[in-house]
Amino acid sequence: MSFNKITMVGNVGRDPELRRLDDGATVCNFNLAVDETARGRKSEATWFRVTVWGERAAICARNLKKGSAVYVAGRLKPKQWEDKEGERHVSLEVKATDIRFFGLPESKSVRVA
């Protein structure tokens, strides 16, 4: 048996990007900063790239903006990539399965299936 689920609350790093792909699918991407604080230590953020698909992608694009607080649950997929200088990087990508907006009426929350 295997299980891959991540749950986090953080702040959107910049306005979400909504795109329609060649096959007609709609996708919304945004960066999420999740802060960890400890007594006497400076806050340190971990950044995640969140992906939302389908009709809910447009809902996220309309309701989220830079600084918005949001709850995200989903599947984590680390992605390795190489920049133009040949340096390797790892990004933490999350395919959202559940998103809740803070500061909006309950009816505006989005459950992504």
C-alpha cells in the first residue's frame, strides 16, 4: 500500500496564472509560501507550486491573489529541472485535491476532485 497526501496552509506568492491548453483543458498554477516559525528563530518559508485543473481552476484564479491565505491538500510530486547554466534544482509541486479559501463565505470554498 502507498499513500501520498500533503496538507498545508499558506499564502499565495503572486497572482495565480490561468491557462487553457491545446486540448481544451483549463489549469491554474500558483506558488504557495508555507512559513515555519520557531521560538527565537526567524520565520522560514517553504515554497510549493500548486496546480488546479478543470472548472475549479477558474474559481481559484478569480478568488486568489497575491497574499491570499489558503488551505491546500493534494499529492506532492518533487520535480527536478536544470537551468540555462546547467545547475540542478528541485521544485515541490502539488496537484490539489482540496482547496479552501480564507476570508470568503463558506460557499466560495472549493473541493477539487
